[in-house]
Amino acid sequence: MSDLQLSDIRKSYGSLDVIKGVDLDIKSGEFVVFVGPSGCGKSTLLRMIAGLEEITSGDLTIDGARMNDVDPSKRGIAMVFQSYALYPHMTVRENMGFALRFAGVAKAEIERRVGEAAKILELDPLLDRKPKQLSGGQRQRVAIGRAIVRHPKIFLFDEPLSNLDAELRVHMRIEIARLHKTLATTIVYVTHDQVEAMTLADKIVVMRGGAVEQVGSPLELYDDPANLFVAGFIGSPKMNFLKGVLEADGSGRTIARIPDFGDVTIPVAVEAGAAGAPVTIGIRPEHFNETGPAALDLTIDMLEHLGGETFAYARQGQGDLVVIETKNGRGLKSGERIAARFDPACALVFDANGQRLR
């Protein structure tokens, strides 16, 4: 296991800055996930850690040793890519041991390491098969096994589940989580899927436009987002955003008036500042309930019944859709008018620049 530090890491292609000063400390044994929309720089940052992309400026250290100019093969890192990249003419056993044979490792040691990795990944019955005889999930496990046998200090995963169907993705998430628990090795994992990030990570790094927006545990980011982008990116279905205006009521409290929803007002735990300051109110779908003191008068557009829960998509007039999660939605109907009640204490407030007001 190894510590990994990134200090003011930058990457430029000519005048184009793609990584804009990333500072990050990854502790030994942590499972850290880089997440963000396509083009945010997460894969580029991972490739810089691996040594596959040159670092324009800043310092990358592993266990205190500067790695900027160290050859990728000597960094103690193993990488698993989105593509399995298995040799089709080789068996599973041969694929897993190929890098070791290339490095001149003794045959007995290769057999031992391949056997250990196959046991961890439950590949023992498949060792003599060729890749074409394997499912997508089995091929990805072989690719992971090929990395395990190298006994790396740090594992890097670049969207390893993107080519799998939904059911296999869920299964492989469980497999990767179990692998991390078994090996207790530092893992840096890239995905655009926030569900993967929430279920796998000890720590999530949310990126946008080559910069880090926020770092924290999955529940820290979910419960306490620093800005509008993080609040909207983390959580599925995403948080509802309502346009509002800050005001002060007669008792000195701060309230937010929401013009698009009948000028309903709710108390908010922030200072009013300038009267009329525009804000955005964030309410998660599960924060709607039957007893909340505030309510939005809405008409249901459509219903999504998932068995144990229902998501109602509703709006007022021609306004934006509001997503409401309910456990008692079987009796609801499209076109029905409802009072969507919620507790204002659960609402988050963001300023005109998208920054969280506390």
C-alpha cells in the first residue's frame, strides 16, 4: 500500500489547459474515485498518475518519492482500462502471466501469483479458456487479474465497467469492492457514473473543466455539497432546483420566495443580505413527505413505479419538472393535482454564482 500526493498538477496542450492545478492527498489503502462529466479531465489525470501523459507542471509523489520523470513501469502501478485488451490467442492463465513472463519472472513464481489472483477473482475453472469463450464480466476479471499478479503499490481503473450491461455492472461493482477489501491496496478509479462513485469510494473527487470542485466521502458530498454543480451531479434522481429570491420577514428571519411556484415562501437558515438577492433552492426527491410544513402545488405529468417506491414527475403550469419520491405512490395518477410537502430545514440554498450559502 502507498500514499499518493498531487501538488498543483497541471496539464496543457499548447495554449489549452486541461488540468488546472489539482491538489490531492490519497492515503494508503484508500479507494478514491474521480467522477465528473465527459471531458472534465478525470481520465487525463489518471493517465498522468500512470505516467502515460506528461505532467506540464506540479509534483506527483508516491510514498514521498517524486515520480514526474519516472518510467511508468517503475512506478509500482498497475492499470485496468475500459477495454479488456486480452490476447485472443492466449488462455486466461497465459494472459494473466504475460507481463511477468516478459519481465523475466521465474515460471514457478508466475504460476503461484496467477493461482493466487485466480482464487481471489474466482477464475480457477476458467484458466485454460480463451477470451472468446468468456463473458464480458469474466474478461474484465481477467484484466483485473493481470494487474493483481504484478503486486502493484497502486491500482488505477479507467472506467472498467463501461462496456458491460446493467446487471453485470452491478455484479462487478460488488466484485471490485470485495477485491479492495481483500487486497487492502490503494485504488484510484475513474468513472462518469455517480452511482459507481457512491457505492465504491472511500473518497470521491468531483471534477469539472479540469479542476476539482469538491473532495469528500460519498455521504459528505450528498448531504453537504459545496456548490450547485456537485449538488446536481451527486444523487439519482438529481436534486430539484427552484429559483428563488431572498427576503427578510417581519420577525427578522430570512425567507426565500419562489416566484415560479405561486410565490410560496420558506424559511432558510442563511443571512438575507441584499433584499431581492437571487438564489437557487435545492430539494432532494426523498425530502418530500406527507407532513412537511411547506408545500408546492403541482400537477403530476408522469409516474415511475419501481415497486417499493414511486417517482412522481410534476410541475406547476408550464414550469420545470419537480421529481418527488414517495413510498405511497400506487394511488397517484397522471394529471392529478397534489400538494408536494417538504421540510424547509432539508432545503439547500445556493447564491447566483452557484456557491452554497450556509
